[in-house]
Amino acid sequence: MRGPNLVTVEWELRRRNPRRLAHFDPRKPMRTHVDERPLAAAPVARTEHGTEFRILGAISFSHLLNDMMQSLILAIYPILKSDFDLSFAQIGTITLTYQLAASLLQPAVGMITDKKPMPYSLPIGMGFTLGGLVLLASAPNFPILLVAAALVGTGSSVFHPESSRVARMASGGRYGLAQSLFQVGGNAGTSLGPLLAAWIIVPKGRSSVAWFSAAALLAMVVLLQVSRWYQEHHAVRGKAKARQSELVPLTRGKIAATLLILGVLIFSKYFYMASINSYYTFYLMHKFGVGVATAQTHLFVFLFAVAAGSLLGGPIGDRIGRKWVIWASILGVAPFTLLLPHVNLFWTGVLIILIGLILSSAFSAILVYAQELIPGRVGMISGMFFGFAFGMGGIGAAVLGRLADARGIEYVYGLCAYLPLIGLIAVFLPNLERPLQARTAKR
């Protein structure tokens, strides 16, 4: 049975109120109680359960522990170089092995779990990291070091896509905030690696890496609780997928071109990050003559700035649009990277903080932008972008290591200073808010 015609209802209401009748024109569209504001301008939608900060806190803490353990590989490079008499190229190969083990598996894990959720894969993945740490502490030669790095990378490949999915499920619609909280845990953990290496591993030796297996066990306990919540609430994910399926009216070609642009931006960000993560300590030791502990402290300062900056990108993107955060964070860092190779130690410390703060705000915005670009494929997109980021970091470390052997570490920093200028291509990213408004206006 059809409901009453809106014109009839409006006429009846205005008949009872002469003031409304005086201004009634049946040729003009009626105003109703229906909220027709554009979707992009409306407040962020909330799920029926709201934002689950308890789960976001747990997954962020687990991310902190996971990335802290992974960062120990990078942080003890000076020790490994000394113990095994490694070249820069071999150090780059360790990073490449770790990053590729993570990057190649992450998209596959994401695609599989999009189709069949695996809540308890989170603590299982952490078990690989635990095994890698123990092997790293006792490795007798370079090939075993590579196996240890691959195990840690495998643990990362399982952890990141599923954890990113949990963060989105627990977001209550505040996707940028949730990803930023998730990212800040990981970046904070990464920043702790050099500090712990300077305080514990440098004085105690490489075997003390095994002590950090306790952190892996703690993470497994926390992730067991998260997995139970995930198992109970994954039905909500299906409802969210159904709601998102109509959000982005772009052609396949446009989506593919946009993903390519995002990939190039990831390349520029993580190639530059590889120059800092893998070789910043060597750069400081070579150019300014500082010791290992001092260089590790400087690396911690940079990574702490990265952690702080990662908290900004998501919430700001929720408010002003993710495209503008991506644009500002990658291109905006260029003046500081161009200055870095030409300043003294004090200003190097200042600039590296600014670089970390600005550059790190990009990834949360890029990830949520991509998830909105291809709705319903959270695992695949998370795995693809985490994997590609890890892969670019690994390839960057290997390439830059060989370049440092051939041309010197200062040459590497002079060359990498220009990478953020690639951020200019962000101008070609479609503004997802515009098609959303146009689509809503047609309804």
C-alpha cells in the first residue's frame, strides 16, 4: 500500500495553518524532514556500538610491542656490522629480507581474511616474531641472520592487515582517528627500538635480544583478548561493508589510476624513510663523529617525532579531507629534507624532528583514503599498502646501501632530499568528497 503523497500532506498542513498556505507554491519542491545534506559534509557516521577505545587501545599497544621488537633489527645494525664484519650492502640485504617477507605475504593474508575472517591469526603471527627474535640473538652467521629477519617479517605480515581491520571495526565510523591510534602505537614502538638498543643491547651484547621475547609473549596475551572480541563482532564488519558499497562512484580506470598515484607517494615516503631508519646512525657517526649510543638517541628522537606525527593525520583527515593531508604531509616536508644535508649537528636534530612530524601524518590518511576508494576490501587494501610500504622500505634500504658503499653516505642523503618533491602528483588524486556530494544530491 502506497503512503500519502508528500504534496497532499504538505497541502493539508498548510491548510490548517494559513501562514504556510499563503506561501505555498505547488511547482516548488517541498521541504521535508528528510536530512539531505551531502554525505561528505555530514558528521562521521557512528556504528551502533560507538568507538571501542578499549579495543583500539589494546590493538595500539600490541602494535607498539610488535614494532618495537621489529625495530630492534634496525637498531642493532651497528652491532651486527661489527660482529659479522658486514658491508652496507649486506645490511641493506637484511632489511630487504625482512621487508620482503612482510610485504609479499601481507596482501595475500588480507585477501584471504576478507573472505574468511581469522581472528586468532593475530597471536599466531606474533609467534613468528617471537621465533625470529630468539634466532636473531643466537645466529652464528649471516645466512641465519637473514632467516631470523624473514621470521620477524612473516609475523608482521600476519599482524598488520588483521590489526588494521580490527581498528576499522572498532572505529565507530571515525576511521581516520582509529587508524591514527593504531599507527601511533606502531611508530612509538619503532622509536623505542634504538633507545632499548642503546641502553640494553649495546652494553649487554647481541644475546640480550632474546630478553625481548617477553614482550612477544605479552603481546600474544593481549591479542588473545582482541581476537575474542573480533570473533564476536565480525558480523558488524559485514554490515559496514554493505553500507560502504555505494560510497565511491568512480570508474575502474579512475580507481586504478588513483591507486597508482598512492603507490608512487608511498614509494617517495618509504624510500626516504629507509634512508633514515637504516643509515641515519651511520650518517651521524660519519659526518659528526658521534658515538653509537648518541647516534641511537638521535634516531630515537626522529622515530618519536614520527610517532607523534602519525597521531595527527587521521583525525585531521576526518575533518578536512584525506587528500589535503596527503598533499601537505608529503610535499610539505620537502624544504626540510633539502636543507638537512647542509646543516650542523644541532640543526640536523631540529630538522629531523620536523621531517618526522610532517612525513608520518601521511600513511593513516593514505590508508583510509584507499579503503574508502575500494569499499569492502579492508584486509586486501591494508595488506597491499602495508606490504608495499614494507617492500619499498626494504628495496630502498638495499639500493641505498649499495649506493652508500659506492658513493658515500653523505651522497645518499643529498640525493634522497629530493624524493618528497614527488608529492606534487597528489594534485591528481580525486577529491572523494565531491562525487559523494553529487551522488547524494541526485537522491
